[in-house]
Amino acid sequence: MDPVQLGIPKGSLQDATIELLRRAGWSVSVSSRNYVPGIDDEHVRCKLVRAQEISRYVADGSLDAGITGLDWTLENASDVRVVADLVYSKASFQPTRWVLAVPNDSPAQCAEDLQGGKIATELVNFSTKYFSDRGIDVSVEFSWGATELKAAEGLADAIVEVTETETTIRAHGLRVIETLTTSNPQLIANHTAYADPDKRRKIDQIALLLKGALDAESRVGLKMNVPRAKVEDIVEVLPSITAPTVANLFGTDWLSIEIVVSEHEVRELIPELRAKGAEGIIEYPLNKIV
């Protein structure tokens, strides 16, 4: 089959995406002078493309699939298939919000209060539609960057900007008055490419293993040895995804128990397991949970 043309987002999501692909099983090598990274899979060809453009290229068939944010798919009004949502606890793949923010001294308390005003943003099309749908007449202008400065210094009445914590917005003397939309990274595919059986298998494989790597991100494996007489006490406190794996230790009256748990539970769980009689407790990282 022809290789799947896969768009990798150049910019803030680039390193996180390449690391996620690595944990999913693919090694991607990037050169500073080349926008076509190498990948150890003859059925995939990667291309570095700005996240803002990936959905457009997937929609028109220039790319078969790509990883980008829902926000840019909405901005470009792209007709694509969402194969997988890619969200996990690390900051680089967390959901983000596009918010409407005004200077602290602005009288505006909601979008309607900006009637006749000027809005600066990268998300021009989506923002224009948002105000239009609510019957609010504003001028929405594209911002090439430093968007917070536009409102802080009086170049715009308000901004529509992406944020996770609002820290940067508040640092510029602005306050959020509305959330326009919430976005998260997605693996998207071109409809025609996804209808091709061979390409669909490869795209589904990528989706499955990426999600498996994401599901494993905040979990660890625990393995321990337990006297047979104390197995019931140990199992009662195990927060396993499924029933724990229990196996006899050859020639002894001990059992081996293995589970997958949230890494945030481990610091409380290990002392409790020790107190209940578990020994030889091993904690190990996971690459994927499928």
C-alpha cells in the first residue's frame, strides 16, 4: 500500500507528539533542516505541519491523517473523521480553553457588552461565527502573536485567546468573561483515506497504540509476593483496573500478585500493602495499556 501521510504538529505539540509516538512504538527522527521526519515504519510517512493547518490538509487529502487540536478543525471548518481523542494528564496534551478576556478596568461583563468593539485573536473564523450567532456586531482581527498585549495596551477592546490556567492572561492585567470553546488534541483522518482498507488498518493501529500509551501515562504496575494466608486481606485494598493476577510461587506457600494502579495511589498503597504482609513489592512504569 502507499504510505499513510501523517501530519505531526510543528510547534508547541511537536515534542509531546513525537514522545507519545515513541511510547506507542514508533521512533521519529526530526532534522532542523527537514520538514519530513524519518519514522521506522515503511507504511507511514510523516510531515511536520503547523497545527493550525493540519485539519485543512487532512480535509483536502494532502494528508491522510494528522494530530491537531479540535480548535483548529473548528476554525478551518474542516470535514474530517475524528479517529481518537488524545488527552492525558501532562500539560502538553491537556484540554485547553479559548476564552474572551478584557482589561481589568473594562466595564464589559459578557460578550454582549462588547457590541461595536474590536476583538484580536488567532481564531478569527470561529470567533466571528461565535459573535455573529449571538447577534453581536464586532470587528474580529487576526493577531500574529502577543495577543494579550493588544487588549492590555488598548489596541483591541478584548481578545479571544487559548489558555490552560489563565496565568498569562491575568499577568497582563486581563480577566476572562466567557469561554468560547474547549479543545483537545485529536487524531483525525481524511474520509477517502479512511475508506481505504489498508490505510484504515494503519490509522486504526496508530490510534489504538497512541491511546494505549496515553492510558498508561498515569498508571504503574505493582508486583508483590504475599503469604497465602494473607491474600484476601491484600486483595481487599487493591484498586486494580481488573481483578489482580495471582500466581503460585513454585514450591512455596506464597503467591505472586500483579496489578495496574494509578501512580497517584502508590505512595499510600505501598505502605498499606507492606503492613498487611506483602513483600518484595516492585513498582514499574508502563508503556501502553490496550
